[in-house]
Amino acid sequence: MSTTEMKDGVRDIKEVVKQKYGEAALRVKSGGSSCCGAFSGGGCGDPITSNLYDALEATQIPEEALLASLGCGNPTALAQLNPGEIVLDLGSGGGIDVLLSAKRVGPTGKAYGLDMTDEMLALANENKRKAGLDNVEFLKGEIEHIPLPDNSVDVIISNCVINLSADKDRVLRQAFRVLKPGGRFAVSDVVTRGEMLPELRQSVLAWVGCIAGALEENEYRGKLGAAGFEQIDLEPTRIYCTEDAREFLTGQGIDVDALAPQVDGKFMSAFVRAVKPKLQQQTCCGPTCCG
């Protein structure tokens, strides 16, 4: 494949993702849901996106933020967030994880959300207004090009978005760049076990459905290490079975009956943790270097 073809492929995937997530935001604004809603009882039954946030969390944010969630986990529940910290959510959508993070870090902290979709940004800013939070800012941009300075963020979270990027190495390098020394990477994502089926990789629509873009778990660890991260850990939170696969592959233009038996247990949502190393202090080596 030529460089031009690769760039065109990346552009095609990005445009499909932007279109689908824009449509999801408009459905929420018109009184529907993104399908699937993330709150228990949301009505979609999607095995990836349903039942991620509990009733207490649902009372803390606008309903539209819940309805717009297309995540595969709840990074705000799993990540350690402390008062006064600066948090960045990659691919923040309707803002659910940004708003929950802002409450966790308090008025002395700040929560940024980064998204490339105008419709989702408009919805997120409306949800920010309804939540009455001053320590929230939504930024327009791509997760491959984070519009924040080096060493400016304490924690990076993300919810089933990195798998949608066609250039994950760049995403992870950018995440490493903006994190402060000692900063934490704490994301929910869909990953695979074993080799990914070529039939799934060929479906652009499956990227939007969080499937074809998923990294194999060991490859994810390797890419984090190559970006400079340490203390890498990947913890499965949901492992999908054949019947789950039938639900999330239906409508993707994929022969579910032919592929479903091969997918059992190969797809999972996981909580991925890593740390940017702290700066090492120079040690005194003798009188010539301690003047």
C-alpha cells in the first residue's frame, strides 16, 4: 500500500467516525439516545456500552451526557483522581467523563475534554452549562494532535476512543508528551486476544463500532512501552462471548453466523494503566560536579 493510499484510508476512517458520532449527538439533542445509552436500563442492550455508570453517577450529570455516551467502560470510576489535578479526556463526546472528573478534582483542579466532532462539542458545552461547572473546558481537535502544552496534565483518561484511531502510536506519543512527569494514563478501551479476523478489519463501519480498530492486548502494551510509558497494566473488565458478538456485529455488513464461533472470548473491554516516568534528579558524583 502506498503512502497516499494509507493517508486516504486514515482520512476515510476519520470521516466515518466523525459522521457517525455527529449523528449520535444530534439524536440525543432531538430527544433520543446515541444508542446505546450508558446508564443501566438505557434500553439498547449493547454489550459494550450498556450499564457502565451507576445510579449515583447518573444523578451528578445532565441526562443528555449519559445518553450520548458511547464508551466501553467507566474510567472515572477506575482512575485515581485527586483534588487539584488536571485531567484530559481523549475523545470526550457528550462530556460524561469530563463532568464526572471535574467533580472529582474539585474547584482547584480542571478537566479538559478533546473531541473532533462539532455536534458532540456543542452537546458537551450544553451539558457543561446544565451541570454548572466552572472547571471544565472542551477543546476541538484530534487525539493524534493534542492542543495542549508539554507536561501540562496529571491524568489522561479516554473511553473507547483510542481504538478508533488509525494512528495509535501517534496518539500514545501525544499522550506521553502532555502528561507531567509521574502523570498517569488511565483509559478504558476495547482490545483483542490473539490475531484479529481480517474480515473485521476490512469493515470501516466496524471501526465506529469499537471492533476493527482494537489492538491485540500485547501489542497495546508494546506501543505504550515504545511511547515511553512504564508500569503498564491491562485489566479486563468485560469479556464478550459469541452471543455478544452477534449483537454488535449485526448491521455491520458482516456474516455473523460465519464469524461468531471464531470470536468467542477474543474481544474485551479493558482498563489500561500506565505511568510517565518521573524526572530523575541528578546525583552528586564528587566535588567537580557539585560546585
